[in-house]
Amino acid sequence: MNNLQLSEIREIFLAHRKWLESEGAEGRKAELEPFHLYGPPLRGFDFSQARMAGCQMPLADLRYALMVGTDLEKAVLQGLEGYQIGLTSANLRQANLRGAFLVEAIALGTNFERADLREASLARADLRRANFSRSDLREANLSEAQCQDARFDRADMTEANLLECDLRGASLEGAILARALLARTNLSGANLRVADLRQAQIGNAQLVGADLRGARLEGAIYERKALLAAQLDEPIRKSLEGGRSQR
């Protein structure tokens, strides 16, 4: 693990910016071996297409930075300050983003598979088509995020805040959403097969065409009419049509 100085990182990425702007004619592409730098102020830097797998930059200030297509697999970015960061098509597989501030981030098609996003804030982020499969999103905040067609298969979203999140067409098969807040969430056409929704708050959620077959709903708070718009196991549907359960 290399211990780089802030001045060295800045120099590397100034050359990288020249490489990007000249389409490879000038400067040099940043292809870094794993390094450690605590809390670097790199606000607004362009890291697009750089190779930074395994880098360690806890508490980095990357507000407004661009990381389009950047390889950050297994990176340690715990406590990252990343307001309006651009992460489209970046690789953050198995990255540590615990407690990261990613409010209004742009992360179209970004790979967060198996990433640690506990207590991270992705409020109002654009996460369309992103991959969060098997990621840890316990107590994460995705309120008002755009998550259409994103994948959360087998992700742990226990006690996550998904208030007014747009999850149309998203896949949450086998996801753990116990005690999650899903009020006014749009789950139309979403795949929630065998998801764990125990004690989740689903009031006023849109569930038209959502697949909830095999899902666990014990203790969940929901509106009967909204739930009947989803695909359900037959015993649950019959119980709801009989009006015997509001929970």
C-alpha cells in the first residue's frame, strides 16, 4: 500500500485531465496501484476512466467530482463527502462507502454490487439502472432517489429510508426491507419476490404490477387496495379481498 502525498495526487490527476481533454494525445492516464490518503480535498477533480481499485481515501472531499467509468473496486471511501458527484458507469464493487454523503449524486448504471453503504445518504440521487445486488444498505437514505430499473437483489436494506423513492421496474428479489420506510414509494412493476418486508411501512406506496409473491409481510403497514394491485400469493390475496387484514 503506497502512502501518497496530496501534492502527488493532484499532479497525477492534472496530467490525467490533460489526457482526457486531448483524448490521449497529451498527459497521462491515471492507473494507480492501491494507495492511502486520509481526507484529501479533491473537490471538483475529474477522475473519469482512471484506475483506482483498492485505493483508500476515507473522509475524502469529492464534492462535484467526476468519476465516470472510474474503477474503484474495493476502494475505501468511508465517510466520503460526495455531494453531486458524477459516478455514471463507475465500478464500486465491494467498496466501503459506509456513511458516505452522496446526495444528488449521478450514478447511472453504476456497479455497487456487494458494497458497504450502511448509513450512507443517497437522497435525490439518480441511480437508474445501478446495480446494488447483495450490497449492505442498512439504515441508508434513498429518499426521493431515482432508482428505475435498478437492481437490489438480495441487498440488506433493513431500516432504510425509501420515502418517495422511484423504484419502477426495479428488481428487489430476496432483498431485506425489514422495518424500511416505503411510504409514497413508486414500486410499480418492481420485482419483490421473496423479499422480507416484515414491519415495513408501505403506506401510500404504488404497487401496480409489482411482484410480491413469496414476500414476507408480517407486521407490515400497508393499504389494502394498493396491495391488491400487486401480484400476490393466493392465500394473501383471498385474505385481503375478504377485508380481514390491514397489516
